[in-house]
Amino acid sequence: MSEKAHILIIDDEKNYLLVLQTLLEDEGYTVTAINDPETALAFLGESEVDVVVTDMKMPRVSGQEVLERVKKEWPHVPVLIMTAFGTIASAVDLMKYGAFDYITKPFSNEELLLSIHNAVELGRAQRQYRLLQAAMEDRYGVHKIVGRSKAIRDVLIMVERSAPSRSTVLITGESGTGKELLARAIHYASPRKDKPFIAVNCMALEPEVLERELFGHEKDSFTGAVAMRRGRVEQAEGGTLFLDEIGALTPDMQVKLLRLLQERKMERVGGTEAMDADIRLVAASNLDLSGLVANGTFRDDLYYRLNVVQIPLPPLRERRGDIPLLVAHFVEKFTVENNMPPKTFSASALNYLTGYEWPGNIRQLENVVESCMVLGAGPVIGVDDLPAEIRDEESQFKSAVDLLPVQLDLADTLEKIEAAVIRRALVRADLVQVKAAEYLGISKSLLQYKLKKYGITGH
């Protein structure tokens, strides 16, 4: 074996201990043999052990008591029970308490070695799973949501309050604002974090394909269904199912999802048996679902089922103060991923990035930072290294106008355009208000009034 597994053997018969220790050491295992259960449990609290092998009948502490203690304090360690008094009833009872296996004395060496080998493999698989879970939690936890703005702090408060429940969450926001990242943060902050997080984009699949993807199918339920297949709902059992672009669901799929939420039951395509579904649903949409309800393309009863806890994600242009933090985060990320020397963005370049309207939000910013990191020649990324649409003032202005909703009254529209022009002037002036006022042809006091009016500060 590539790595020696550590086996702890507990038996009050010292001679039997010695025989087992010799057998297992000859197979390449590291073995600790202890004839007192209490001493063995104390050893477990201080040492890394892969498998516990314990006798059933011992004075003071029985094998079942050892099993219960191990399952309570070290649940990832498989326990193998040995006994000379085996019955089917006792075997069933021990399995209920969490024993990995149960063998009756006298047993063959091959039987014992096979059971220990399987227990070691299970223990290693569980250890790898725990490491993976820890890595996923570190990567997608709430602490990985970058930002200090009030808008993002409000989002994090809602995540903290809603994560422990099983309530359905609806995340709303423009494309590229990080809805899936937020959904994962909710999952890894919840009691379901050790269970699967399964994501499905409802817009990426044709309706009939989406139904099979979500609910699975029975063998021969359609042409090409050569075997039964579990769907994403079953795969998410005990965990979180994330449905992105929920507004793309057809009326038929809306009915099936409504049943899932109301009854917590589902059927595979081609099946007749309703199965329980223990999932926590997190949905997301960049569309106005209430508007879809109003025009009759989205069921109102499903909308109310989805909209138990709504978390609106702000667009990047409404949290400009977070842009330098996000840039620094992406710089660190791509420095590691591309194995390149660290680079920095100049103050002027950061001003341009902060002044841009970002129609593609955080996803667009991430792509821009990566492009600059890869294509920038020197250690400092300046304004000339930025994409044309960001450094060109006309493109910035057009970007701001294109983001305006179509249905706006003229006064409101002009105010939004004025705010974008003032922000552009500040960027051009490197945030020096006197110089920005000169560019705009107004007094500094009038500029300061308008900055306060539109909530434009710093960046």
C-alpha cells in the first residue's frame, strides 16, 4: 500500500492481541495493540487512527461502548467488531450503532484482512471527502464574497440570517453579479454544508432535456433511455439545489417545480412512484419575476413559493467602492493561477475602472483584470493597458446611457446621465474636484452639491 494505515486493536486477551498485531504488521500496517479499552480511547484522543478493531466482550468497557464512543467523537473512523458470540440480532444491532463490519471468532486471516482493507479504503475516502468539503467551504464560504460597501454588507446580513433555515431563497440581480457564488455561500453556511450542492442553469437546456436533467428517468422511458438515471434533485438529496435563470422555465416545468416545493416529492420521467425529496432550493433570476407574473408567463403560486427570502444582488456600478478590492482579489487569483510575477494597477487605471459602468458586472471586471494581467508588459498596469471601451470617454458615456431603463421620465433620465457625466469628469481629473469642475465648466461648490445629490463619493 502507498501509505501505511494505522490500525488500533483492542482486546483484553494479550496473546490474541500479539497474534493480530503480527499478522497486520506483516501486511504492512502500522499497528497499536492495547488490552485496556479505556486506555485505548484515551490513545484515540491523541493519535491519528485509520481503523479501530475491537473485541466485543471485555471487562468494564464493552466493544459496543467503544463503538458508541468512537462514532460520537471520531465518526470518520471505521470500527470493526470481533466476537465469539455472534448472532444475527446482535450483528444488526451493532450495524445500527454504526459498526463497519462484524466478524465472529474464530475467523480466517483472509476474512479479517479483507474487512480491514475495505475499512481502510472507506476511511481514506471519507478523509478525502472531508478535505474536499473543507476546500469547497474555504473557496465558496461567505468570507469569499469581496466587498465593504453598505450594499454588499446588507446582502451578507441576509445570508447570515437565512442560511441556517431550510427556507427557499430567491436571488435576484443582473447577469454577472455573482448569484451562483452567493448561492454556494448560503449552502456552505447552512447545516446542509456536508451534503451536495447541485447547480442547474434552466436556460441552458431544452425543456424536455431539463425535465430529465432535474428529475431523472426510468429505463425505456424514451428512445435512448437504456438505463435508469438519477436526476439533479435526487443527487442534491439532503443538500441544496440551485436553479439559475428560473424565469426560463416553461409552464409545464413550473407545475412540476411547484409540486416539488409544495409536497417535497418528485417522480422520474416515465416513473409512477412518487419519491420524497429532502432538498433546500435556492433559485436565481436576472429577470423581473413579478413582471412575468403580471404578464401571465410565470405562475403566481410558484413565484410566492420561491420568493420566501429574496436577496437582491446590487450591480457593480452601485458598489463602486468595492471595485479596488475586487481588482486586488482578481490580481492575486490570476497571479497564482497563471504562475506569473505579481502586478499592480496604477491609481489612474483604478480610477478608470471605478468610473466605468460595467454592464457585465463582476464577471466583466474579472475578465478585464485577467486580460490586463496576461497582456500587460510591465509590473504596473496603466490606463493604456486597459481595454478601449474602458479608457475611451465616449464608450464610457455610451455604456452609461445603454444601462438606463427604456421606460423613464425625462427628468429622471437626465439626472442619471448627469451623474454619469460627473463621474466621468472625476475619473478624467484623477478625482481632483477642482479639476473636474473645470472640465465640466461649473464651480467647485456646485460640483460638491451634485456629488452629494447623486451620492458620488471618492470613487
